[in-house]
Amino acid sequence: MAGLIDESILNDILTRVNIVEVISEYIPLKRTGRNFKACCPFHQEKTASFVVSLDKQIYHCFGCGAGGNVFSFLMAYERLEFPEAVEILAKKAGVMLEQRSTQVNKSSEANSQLRKINQLAADFYGNILHSPEGAKAREYLIKRGIKQETAKQFSLGFSRDCWDSLCAHLRSNDFSLSLIEKAGLAIPKEAGGYYDRFRNRIIFPIFDIKSSCIGFGARVTDQSLPKYINSPETPIYRKGHNLYGFNLAKDAVRDSDFVAVVEGYLDCIIPFQHGMHNIVASQGTALTPDQARLIKRYTHNVVMVYDGDLAGELATLRSLEIFIEEEMSVRIAPLPSGYDPDTYVRKFGIDSLNKLVGDADNLFDYQLKVLKRKYDSKDSEGKAKIASIMLATIRKLKDAILRDEYIRKLSDKLDVDESFVRDVYNNLKAENTVGDIVSASFNKLAKTNPTEKLLMKLMLEETELVSQIKDRVDPDDFQDKLISRIVKTMFDLSTQGKNCSTHNLLNYLGEADLSQIVCESTFMPEVSGTEKEKIIDDCILRLKKNKQQLNRKRLQEAIKLAETAGNEEELNKLKEEFNSLIKQG
């Protein structure tokens, strides 16, 4: 991460901002000795286990393991990318970020102008809706169950039945017609000139996550066609990059730790108005990887709320793979045929929708139900079709244990011998076996070696020790792969003459697992100065011995295999290597 922004700028920001002050803006901190404590904002707890170190300028939760520096906190709490967190903290610290290239600056300025035009248009449409000439449009919204406060909350508007009402308004505010066209608000005439894209329609402004207006949807108030028209793709509006209503829903999504995804504007607005605030809309299109990653910044849990007809269900199935690839949990709440979230809430109430969402099927159960309605699960050909589709989906799951469970469940639901289903699955696979992935998962969860952790802690406490220890050990001497990678990063920074302090190191690690180990180690009891030299010697000695023991064990096993195989040449080579290792101590 740090490689994208000059290290001196990051250090300048870290020097000027106080992590306690920043975190205090989000959660109340209470001083306990040299540190500050609070209930963790990243998981539910009754006893405070979230600790902030004023001295070291880092935080760590002993409950869920979250930890990092002030950049990490802002990224996790506000769901920001690293450059966004740097930009916010730079402003807070009064640090000037490096000027970007002229081309980038020009593009940024042009996009800023488009956002200004869109906001001006949204205000224009909103004023019309709430003026006397918007009376009929307001009546339509009331019939659709939308209250005036909700219309204002979503910045709804109305466009006049006029060819150039908006164009004239924007031109009077010194915006050129070519820029208005670029914003998608005007369409050129064949004979020359321009006319408004949206006329005599309810306007649904579309905002990005920062509540900046980037585009519009528009709906007729009668039966004329097309029912909906939307902004075209523009430099600031790409439909597959945003979700309608997310700017209003993001806090509720984070607090509830799940998001309900619907299709249309009204499908989002009506449930929101009735209290389901963690709801967004895909604007009637299939979900994209960019939208899944946007959701992932706030939660890993998604509930798809879609029409219950077969066409809608099959379309939903095609969207599921996006969440699988992003390692997100997805459940599906199909509505009764003939209903969408808007009409369902207005007829049965929000409590009924909440229950449907709460009872949503997991990916496996939903997909199996849909396929069983499409294919005959009692017929061998139907079973084969269902199994092939289900196994193709199961194969994409990265959680080996879940894959294993679903294979077992599939054989039971199809009344087919489990070993046969597994054979079919294994024939589909080309990558690592399930067993390999399970082993990797358990290795990752294994407890870190205390000796290795202590030596790393000593280097974190006194960065001048890094260069000394670097000359005596190698990162490969650390058997714990995560600690080995942390130590390697520290050694690399030291070689480059860069700052190895904890809060700076976190900028270079990039992975939550590594940051968690560093923060947890930092909050371990400090080692007294008189004992440090002896402890370092003992740790390094034990490190070397552990490595030797591991190498001996590896060679002994290899020797047994060579003896069994009768491979004399390999056996002699291994014995020679083993004897050499014994002589070394």
C-alpha cells in the first residue's frame, strides 16, 4: 500500500495526527494507565477489549483481533481504500499531498464540473416537485405510498413537460451545452441544438457512496413507454459501479452486518421508508464484481430479495457466483410470484418482509430448489443435470469445509451414493485437492510460535535492534510463515534505510492476518532493558535449534522413503546431508 504514496508523506501524517483523537471522534475512549480502552466497534461485546496505545499510535482488539494504525482504523471503520484514508488524514493533519499529473488533474476538474451540473439538476428537479407545478407528481408519489419526507430524503424530483427547461437553467448558471450533454442531461438534435433528456417524469437522482450526484433515473406517471429511462454512461456514472441508495444505507449496513439487495428504485425506497435501512438497489441489472466489492467494504453478508418467478430466480442464480468469488456469504429471499418488494411491503407490511429476509435460504438450498423445479430430480437424467450445475457452483467455493458439507448434502438430497458424487466432483477439479486446502486453512489458524513472536516483539519495541538481528538470523529461520513474512518486511525496510516503527510497518504489510499479529505482539508486556540482550541470544539459539530439529526430521523421513524405494543414490546423498547436519551441532 505504502508504495503508492511517498513514505515521507505517510510519516509526516503519522507524526502529526494523534490516533487517540481520531478514534475518539468515532467511539468513546477511556484512559486506563498509559493506554485507552473501549468496546470494539468491529464486533459486539459487553466487556471492553479494544485498546489504543498513545505511545505506539496503534490499536488492537483482544476480542476479534482487529488492529493497526490510524490509517487501518479509518479504512476499517469508514470502509475506505488506502488512498482515501490518506487523503482524509492529510487534510486533518494539514499535509499537502503530491500534485498528480496535469492530465489527471484535468480529468479530476472535468469530473468535478459534471458533479456540480448533476447536483444543480437534482436541486432543479426537486424544487419543481415541491412547487405548485409538481402537484400531480406529488399525488402520484402519494398513491405509490411515498411520503413527502421520504421524497426529500431520496432527493426525488420532477421534470417539466418541456423540451429545454433544464438546459436553459444550466446555461443560465454558465455551463456549456457540450458539458451538459457530457453529463447525460441533454441530447443533440439532428438539425442542431439540444433538448432535455428527461421530460414529464419523476426523477430519481443517483448518488455515489459519498452522496455526490452522479446520474439519474426517470419514471413516467402514466402508462406510456418506456416506463423508465436512465442516464447514459458518463465519466462519473457507470451503472455497474454503484448501487442505488447505498449513500443512505451504508451506516445501517455496517451496524446490522448485512445488506438486502433489490432491483428497482421503489423496491428500495418503500422498505427504507418503513424502517429497513440496510437496503440498496441494483437498478434493474445483474450485479457486477465492482458492486460486490463495494458491498464488501461494509459487510460480507448479502440477502438478495427478488421476484419469485422462475426467470427472476434463474437471473439471481447467475449473480451468485460474483459473491462466491469475493468470498462473501449470500442468501436469497424470493418473494411470492407477482410481488416485488414495493408491492409486498404495501400489502403485507415491513414485518413480513423482515421475516422473509430473516428466513432467507443459503446459496445451496436456494439453488437446489430452483433446479428441482426446472429438472426432474427423480429421473437419472435430471439428477445428472442438477448435479453438474450444483457441483460447478460448489467448485467455486473457497471454503473447503463448506464444499465438503455441500457435496455430502447434495448426495443426500439427490439420493445418490456420496462416493459417486465425490468422484464426479474430483473429475471436475484441476486445482489443489480439498485436503490440501483444508490443511492450508488449519495451518493458518495455528498458534504462533512464542519464541518467534517474542523476538519479533523485541524488534518492534526497539527498531535499532532490527539491523543487529538481521545479521544473525534469516527470515527462513522462522517456522511460522506469517511471522517470517513480517520479519522479512522489517529486514527489507531496514536495508532500505526506512522507518521500521510499528505504525509505519503496518502500511507495508497490507494483510489483516499480519497486522493482527504485530498489534497483538505490541500489547504484550514489555521486556526490561537488562534482560533484552540475553533474551535475544536465547531466542536466536532456540530458533536455530528448532530449524535444525525440523531439518533432521525432514531428512529422516526422506531417508526412510529412499530406503523403501531402494534408491541407493538418493539414499547416500540424504545420509551425507544428515551427517553434515549432525556435525553442525
